[in-house]
Amino acid sequence: MTSKRGLSTRCLPFVVAGLLAVAAVPSHAQLAPRLSARVSLDELTTATAALPVDPALAPLRTQLQSMADGLRQAAGNDADKPVDLVGDALRGRIVRAHAAAARVQAYVKVAAGCQAGDRAAMQAALAESVKLLAAGGGAKVVPTIDDVQSMPAPGSLFAIRAGGGPLAFALTGSDLFDNQCPSPRVSATGADGAALANQPMLTGASPARLELKWPDIGQVPAGPVVLHVVAQRKVFLLGCQALPEATAVVEVVPATHYRVDYTLEAICPAPGEAERTVALGKGTLELAGAGASASQNVSTTACAEPSAYRLSASVSSSGGAPSTAGPFIQPAQASITAGLPGGLTLSWDPSVQSVFVRAGADTCKGVR
């Protein structure tokens, strides 16, 4: 017969293990608040305040404010009710406002380090995405896209450079797939609403994420591209029914073209005279896209024994205003390596008598 004392002794390790498991949970861990009109309004306020001070973003601010005003008025006394417990019209406003706020926050995270042209393209995609979200109606289930992400390395995507090869990306959001129904239909249209000749292909699906591949993004014309997702949901006794369309916008931008005009000079000493500057050569180097490079040979016969070389340049990107750099001076035995605007690197190697220009990695995280 087992005593009560013996039973409690055997149970003690399990009790201690349970207490340790509870203690291992961080005391500050909290679940995200259940979505409601109040939560979406707070998200819109936070996202709007996080936007950079930029006159180009003024229409977007107005759109977000209008979205918030409409949601606040529609919610009335139901502002704190969970989204699943309100009517279809209010439910649609709540989830679309939540998606708009998420897309704005994604833009804020990746906009730093982008040049003016890339930033303008990203802002255009963001503004059009929010506009489409604001125009959507209500339904019992409202699929939304709150971010477009590059793959395999995750990062929010607002613009795509034309001329590239295959592109893998993902759409994240809510209610994008029901595994009891056929795969959602994904399509891409231009600004005029016409379907593009080159379409993305669905490669994976879950309710919160659709993974796609664009076989040849180089065939997609520059300009805004609207991504459309039409999902279905299983309804009791009715089978799979089409849901309202979810949309997102990305901009296709031309590959960045750089033009570098350089001047190479030699500091050439002359016996019994002051040092003189001798022009060795001028030239233009053009390259396109991140990681590209170009070079030119320059003869140094005009100064047989220089004491130093001097290199200066003017650089412009995609037809923009040129920026000057230099002059950069180094002793004749040393190479010159200097950074140029736009992330370019300019160098002169006297051992091979060549000027090189290289484009670095893309610094704008929102453009791929």
C-alpha cells in the first residue's frame, strides 16, 4: 500500500518542474491587442507620425487622415469591439486601415539611404497602395496585403529595377488562402488596368503569406504595377466562394545608369623649375546597375617621371544633375581610390595605367 507521504514525494519533481517552466516565461511578454477600430486608429496615428517630413508625402498624409476620420465615424460606440464582432462594413474599414498602417511602417523602415529617384518611386507605390485600400468595401472576410517582401532575404519591397532576371517575392497579409479551396488567383496589371504579358507565378500559399516568382522581370515595362489577389473561402453548404480582391502596388523603375566624366593629371617636376601640372587624359565611363564596372586606359607619356597624380570627376545618375568629386592626389607610386556620389568607387592604378569605376551594392533597401 502506498502512503500519502510517498505519493507526494514522487510528485514533487513534477511540481518543481512546472514552477520552473512558469518562471521561465518573461514577465514582460504580452500578446498583441485584439484588432478593433481603436487599435487600427492608434496604428494609423503612429504610422502617420513616423513618416518623414517631405512635401511629396502630403497627399499620403491626407489620405491616411481621411481613412482615420472615416473609421472613427463609422465605429462610433463600437470602437473597442473586436473586429470579428462588428458588421461587415466596419470590419472592412478596420482591416484595411490596419493593412495601410502596416505598409506605411514598412516604408519608414526601408526609406533611409534611398536617393531621390528611388524614394519618389517608393512613395508613389505606397500612396497608390493606400488609396486602393481606402477605396475597398466591406465583407464578412476581407483579405488584405500589408507588405510585399523580397526573397530569400526578407525586406519590404516597393520598387523593382527593370532589366533583371527572375524575381522571387512574397505578399503578406490576412485571409489570402483557404486550404480547403483552390489556390488564390494572382495577377498583375499596369496603370491602365490591362494585364501584363509577363505574369508572376504562385509557388506557395498560406493564409498570411503568398510566395511568388516572376520568371523575367526584365520584360515588365517601367511604371506602376498592381498586384491582384482573388482568394476563395469555404462556406458551409455553399462550397468555395470568391472573396473581395486584395491589392498591392509596386513600381518598376529603369536600372540606374551612371555617367562619370574624369580628368587625370600629373604633377610633373622640371629641372630648375617649379612643378607643373600636365593633363594626361579626360574621358567618360558609363555603367548601369549595382555591381557594374567600367575602365579606360590612360597614357602617361606626357610626364615620364611624375611626383604625383591628381584625379577629379563629375558623376550623374539616370540623367540627374552632375555632382563633382575631387581632386584626389596621391604620390606617383601609389594608387588612388575614392568614393563618388551614388555609392560609386573611382580609382587610378598607375601600374596598369587605367582608370576604373565600380558601382557598389544598392543602398536603397526598398528597391530590388
